Amino acid sequence: MSYSFLHSSDLHLGRAYGGFPEDIRGRLREARHTVITRLAAAARGAGAADVLLAGDTFDAETPSPETLRHALRAMAAEADIRWVLMPGNHDSLAASELWRRIKADSPSNLLVLTEASPVALAPGVWLLPAPCTQRRPGRDLTDAMSAATPEGAIRIGLGHGAIMDFTSDEGSAGIIPPDRAQLSGLDYLGLGDWHGRMQIGPATWYSGTPEADGFKHDTAPGALAVRIAASGAPAQAGMVPTGQFQWLRPALDLLPGEDTAARLSDILPPDARRRDTLLRVEAAGRLTLAERAGFEAQLAAIAPDFGWFDSDLSRLTTEVKADDLDLIDRGGALRRAADALLSETADQALAQADRDLAELALSRLYALVQEVGV
């Protein structure tokens, strides 16, 4: 009576990515759409015919007609896969028009879960869903997973929400009890909401998003291929990669005298992966004025390799020696400007933000003079 399936969640189809340039924004939106095809391939590779989506398939309660139609058509095209779709907090049941449209245009291989009642997935296999009633239900909807099923059946829960308050640094308790699987006699509890893959207990997992959408999570985007041999047997869950884009935030702690080019090279992905990588380099430590200028030039040289690139040098301080300023100018307006900026970097009467700004301006002035040969 073994049963295999793919557990995924948080596709967030239709996400706008408003903070990014239009070129990469369009590519990110398309990657979220094409992940449907990649999830189908992952299911086949795992010997599964069912993909269970634990909420937030859509980014908003009012996705555009195009976003909805394209998603349903993409699922229909994978005719050998059954898609099991449950509302999350972004596409909750409060969006009654959305779910009316989904049901009206639903392909035959889509199972829509809008009721918190057991559903038979296969002989001896029952799904106990807890669809989100609204964006913030304020109560534990997974109570419904304690509903009765036939004796000896495999019991799978599908929920969306927080076992832990992910917005709190302290990790305070959330709505869903961490022992829900045990409380409701579940062989597996598949959750959505947290965009990084996370195991909560022996039978409880957040699948994470199948296509990364930010720098927050260290886990690679993917889905969970799950196999349950029989009721009461341990669920076997393994990650299957499904992501197109990498979101990387490498950190460098630099010191004077280091080979910054070599250090930078060590943290970069292979050339073939760079177009599909969003990279934010975070540098700390300290460098001499000349080294910093060289490092910034190295960053500028690699930036076009990536789908999107940014650097944060706010924690990188600059050591400035008197003869460094001679390389800017030995006199005249440029030297006076350099002397003034150097004085501001050490002026304790100024706010730290102002001293940091003066340090950055001095580094830029030095780099500009070296570049144009003033």
C-alpha cells in the first residue's frame, strides 16, 4: 500500500518583483511559471503521479486573468500528473472569485481543495487538508486533520501557516502546533508558508518554494519527494531540485594585503550559472585606499555577468595614509577636497553615517582620479 507524491508550496505565480529592473523582473516571473513543468518532471523522476501544493500557488487573491489561465493550462499540459491545489494565506478562501474561476476553468487533472474534509487520493490513502480561510485566520485550522479515516489508512495532512512566528527573531510560537502530526495521527504533514525547506519533526516538513524569490533562505529551491510504505511507517522525504535561479549573498571579510581578486573569485558561481544568478556581495573588514579602489573595480567588472548584481560595502572600512592623498593630487582643488573628506572621516563630532559617507566619497574620488588619470 505504499504511496509516493511530491510536496511543494509557495509558487507565488504572478509575483511582480517590483524592486528589480524590467529585464530580470520578466525573467523571474517567467521562471515562476515554468516551475510547473519542472515540478511535473520532478514528480515523474520520483515515481509519483501526484503533486500536492500546500498553499500560495498564486501571489495575490486577484491574479491577472493571464496568470491564472496560463497556470491552469500548464498544469493541464502535464496530463499524467494530478495537481492537488489548496488555498494559502496569499490566495485564501476569502478570495471567493479566484476559487470560483479556478473551479470553472479547472482541467481534469486538477483537484481543488476548498473544504477541510478528508479526500481519498488512492485506495487506502487519505488527504486531510486545512485550506486557509483568510490571510490571517488567527486560529489553528489544522484541527481538522483529526477527522476520522478508515482503519489502517495512510493519513497525509496538508496545511499552510506558521509553526513558528517567522517574523520574530526570537522564534515565538505560531498557530500550528509542532506536534500536529502526532496529535492527529498523521503519517506525513506537508506545510507551506516558509519559503525555505525545513524539517519540523520526523513526519513534518515545510517544502519551501520550488523557485527561489529572495536572499533570505540558504536552502536550495526544490520540492520534497515523499514515499510512505504503509500506515505507521516512517515517511521518507528527499529534496528534488527544481529552481532555475540562484539567489546568492556571499560574505567577504577582507584585510589589507590580501589578494581581493582571488578572494572574490573563490565565492563566485561558475560562469555557466551566472546569467541565472542574482548576486549580492557583502564585504566587511578593512582595505587600504588603493585596495578598496581595486576591489570596487573588480566588482564593476563582474557585474554584467549576472542576471542581477549588487554589493554592500557599508561594513568595509578604508585605511588612508598621507601618501595615498598624494596619488589624488599634491595640491589644488582635488587635494583640498581629499583633505577635507579625510578630516571628516575622523571627526567624532559628526554622526557615524556622515563619517561613513565621507569615507565612501574619498574612496570614489581616489578611484575616479586613478581611472581618468587626472
